[in-house]
Amino acid sequence: MNSDPNLAQSAQQVQETFALGLKQMMGAMAGVGLGTPPGFAPMGLDGLKAAAPPLQIDPAKLLEIQQSYLKDMGTLWNSGLQAGASPAVSTDRRFAAEAWHSNPVAQFAASAYLLNARTLMGLADAVEGDEKTKARVRFAVEQAMAAAAPSNFLALNAEAQKKAIDTQGESIAQGLTNLLHDLKQGHVSMTDESVFEVGKNVATTEGAVVFENEIFQLIEYKPLTAKVYEKPFLLVPPCINKFYILDLQPDNSLIRYAVAQGHRTFVVSWRNPDESMAEKTWDDYIEHAAIKAIEVTQEITGAKTINGLGFCVGGTILATALAVLAARGEKPVTSATFLTSLLEFSDTGILDIFIDEQSVSYREMQMGKGGLLKGQDLASTFSFLRPNDLVWNYVVGNYLKGETPPPFDLLYWNSDSTNLPGPFYAWYLRNTYFENNLAKPGKLTVCGQKVDLRKVDMPAYIYGSREDHIVPVGGAYASTQVLPGKKRFVMGASGHIAGVINPPAKKKRSHWTYDKLPQGKFPATQAEWLKGAKEHPGSWWTDWSDWLQGHAGKQIAAPKTYGSRKFKAIEAAPGRYVKAKA
């Protein structure tokens, strides 16, 4: 490290300025709700100043960043002062329209912004400290720079200004109308929500609700084949959003696909919690939802064992339920599929920046004994993980340009948020994301039983998405190190949703398998596994279907009616619960 005292003094001054600026950014984010994502205690600027650790940057690295910035800024200024010259054309899609390049002032503003953003990100990357501190600094800078883009302001957005002129102000009037509409509905519109209706053109696979209690409805789907496998199939979706992500349209519905493969299919449809559920706990969701759904599926079908699938948090819930049942000496599930699920929480990706003792304790104090985590708070947090794509893109389009976003079923589902009971959520934060207790044998007591995932020893199909920012593929893979039974791990391309919802007919993306593991043992990490894996074109669904068929038993005549004498059809699928708004 350079020992020049002048350099060290300069470095200290810049570090202090950067740290103060970062705290101000984070304070501003907290003021608009971004600083209060799940598990992250809201705090004012004073709290941030006290809580944020001092930021240190290697003076030599700092000098390199300074010199690079001054050089690039000088080049930018010179190009702006020279007649006929213009800054380099940006490949950033926010500034890709011709209006940005034909307007010298706008082009300079965009170029200066991008230079400042690169420099600030360089400073963030140069911060010395533990990985969580560095990740938090980077995240805060990314959020601040995304919000500060000149494209987000009508006075600086050349494209929006040109549209206003071309439409004689109609785009501005429509933008104000859109803004008032979104303020009334409580969230930024990502799609034309008026086009969609649950049960009419999304979640349309034919079926009936055959059981309900205060936490969930159980849906049974009408067979599409003359014969079905004797072991029924139960899907447990995440309770942090609606189940119909698995049943958006007939051609991309995992539910319909399972039914078409000959599986007698049941799905848990979670109730959207209101104040009457404000005291529900993790134990309630395990005992009275996951375990109850397994029992009712068995009773309706007469099957001794069933096959189960858990998606995202649904996978965590399913694994916990199976561990509780195993502790009771019961093993009603023949095989389990875990899609982008975390059972071992050492690698939680970007969400780790929100979790520490202070934030978890705050949530326990706030709602550990009762209350609701509002669905919109949760949805906003996930949107801000990709701010340019899922927030500011729509702010610019809806309000500055006066555009109506096109209909898109996936984004409609994404906007259909759900609440969570406070005690359930506070328990989940501490015992999974923060303390990783679920993976520690005997550490947790759930429904009166010591939880030990080593007893969840049935065959397991474990899937992770390569670009998943919610459940990192390494985190999904970690389940191979926890579950003791015969396992198959498959990695798909794309992210948390697009990687999972990838029907074979689309012939999109690819997936990876490792069919001949040495001694049948999984390597310690996903990176090691990938070295021996083979890529296959197309969807992973066919691989999974072949695997599931091997655990489904013989084929029997498909039932002619829903439910049973004890559990009669209550209403047509998708049922009332999924239609309730947060």
C-alpha cells in the first residue's frame, strides 16, 4: 500500500465523503420504503450513521479510480465542447432511442450519468470489509444510481420530451392518468391488469376444491388421461405468492403438464391472510396445511403413499412437514421434488444483505406475536432487486411517456401479491435465513417434534435455476448435502420463474444433468458438480417427468368424480382463496 501521507489524507477525505453519501442514499431509500424490505428494520439517517461500519478503501486503488474518472470526464467535456462532436453512443437501453443521440444536452447528461455510475460502482467494489458489508454497499449504490438516472425525470428525458411534443401533450396527460391510477391501486403497473381474471384466462386448468380450512384450499384436477398412476401427486407452492404461477396458460402450465402425464394431481392454494390469521405460526402452516394436505390427498385417493413437490418456500414447508412426519414414524410420501427451494441456508444470495440480528429482532418485536407482513411490501422488495427492469422501466413508460404496459400473464401474477402472518414470517426469518437452523439436526422443534432432515430419506429430485437471484443455484444444490436419500440434481437455464416455467413445447433454454456421479456421491459444491455435468437442449420437464413416473406406481382407471364421499367438491377450481387480494 502506498505510504504517501498526502495520498493517505486524500484517500481518507474521499472515503468519508463516499461513506456519508452512501448513508444519505440509504437514508433516502429508507424514506421511500426501499430500506424496509423483509427482515430489514427501518431506520432514519441517524440510525444508519450509527449502524453503518466505517468504509475503508485502499488509497492506491482510490487514486486509480480518481485518475480514471478525471481522464474520462475530461474526454467527455472536450467532446461536448467541440463543434460537431458528441460523446460515445451508449449501449444502455435506457438511452438507446434516437432522441437521446440527436439532442447534445441529453446525450451529455446520459454519458455523464453513466460515467458517474461506473465510478461509484468502482468505489463500492473497492470497499474493504467482510462480504456482507461489501454487498450492502454495492446494493445501496446500485439502488441510488438506478433512481438517479436522467431517464427517470421528464426534464432530462429527451425521449419522453419528444413524445410529448409529437402527441401535443397527450402523453403527459395520459401519464398523469396512469400515475393517479397506480396511486389508487397501491403499486406500479407492470402490465395491463384489466385484461386478466383468475379463473377466466389464467389458472384455467379444470378442477375442483375438495377441502378447505382457514389456511388453504386443496384443489383436485380433472384427469386428462383414461388411466392415472396409483400414487397421487401433491404440489405445495410458495405461500408468498399465488399458486397459479404453475398454471398461467394451458401451454405453459406445470399443473396441466403433470395431469397430462397421467398423474392424479392435487395443489395447495394458500389463503391470502387477513387479520383473522395474524397470529398464525410456522407450526400452523406445517400441521394444518402441508401435513393436512398430505392426509386429505391420501384419504380421497385411498393411496398409502403419494408423491410431493414443493416450489420455493413451498419446498421448505414440504421438507419440514416430511421431517415432522418422519419423527412421528410416518412416511406417507414416496418421493419429493424440490424446485428452487432452500433447505440449507448458507447461500441465500442478495437477500442476505437484509438479514442480521438487528433486523430479525426488529421483525420479532414488530410482528412476532401477531400482525401481518403486507404483500405489497414483500413484492416491492423483490422488484427492487432488479430496479431498472422491474421498477424504473415502468415509471418511465407509464408516467413520463404515458404508455400502457402490454398484457403479460407473468407480470400480472407478479403484481397479485399476498400477505403473510407476522409470527410465521418472524420465525422463518430467524430459523432459516439468519440462523440456518433447519439444516441442523434436532435444533428445531416443530409441531412438537425435533426436526432432522436426515430422516427425510425418500428419493428426491432437486432443481435449481442457473441465474436465479432469489434462490441461488448453489443454495438449491446444497439440499444434496442435507437430504440422505437417492437424489437427482438438475440445473436449468434462466432465473427463478422463467427457469421453472419452461414447457417442452417451447423448445427454449437448456438444462444440465450429471448422470454418472462417481460412487453416486454428490460433490460438495454446485461448481464442482457442474464440471462433470452435461448440457441438454430444451426443458428439464421431460427429465423430471421420466423420474417421477418411476415413483408413481402402476396405472389404474382415472376417477370419474372429484373428491370422495367424505370430501365432496366445494367449488370449481381455482377456488375463492386465490382470488382474494392482499
